[in-house]
Amino acid sequence: MITWCEMGGEPVGFFSTTPRMMGLVVEGRARARQHAFRQTAWLAHTLASLERANKIPSLDKLVGGRDVARRNDRPRPADQLLSLARRWHFAMPSEGAGHAR
């Protein structure tokens, strides 16, 4: 429970969380922290290298790295959206089963 509270969770939430859900929350928070660390490390490295650079590279070369994912702006077909909505519906606990949302 100490780790749960260190991660920002409330003690009441700890006792109402299943072990599987707790594992997912911990994994998600760990990924978020790793992502934030990588961003900070990239920023520190880039600023340090720019201080020593004779010529500043273009912005595309700075931010167009492997970790930057380009967003797909193409609209999704209706059947794909319906499938996604069904998966979300079945992943969420039903209100009639006594689960709190």
C-alpha cells in the first residue's frame, strides 16, 4: 500500500482495486515516468549539443527522430470504429454487476 500511495493513489482505491488492475496501473505509471525521463534526457542532450554546435541543425532533423510518431489523419472506417467501441464496452465493468465506475 505504501507504493500505491507513493504513486499518487488513495488508500481507499488500493483496497477496491483488483491485482490485475493494480498491475495495469503500475505499468501505465511506469511507462509515463519512463517517457517523461526520456523527454527530459533528450532535451538535456540536445541543449548541451547545441551549445557546442557551430551550425544549428534544422528543426526537422532535431525532432524527426525514431521516437516521434506521425499521426495518421486518415479517417477510420465505420466498421473499425464500431469494433473499437465494442471492445471498450466489454472492457469496462457493467454497472448492473455492482461495480463502481
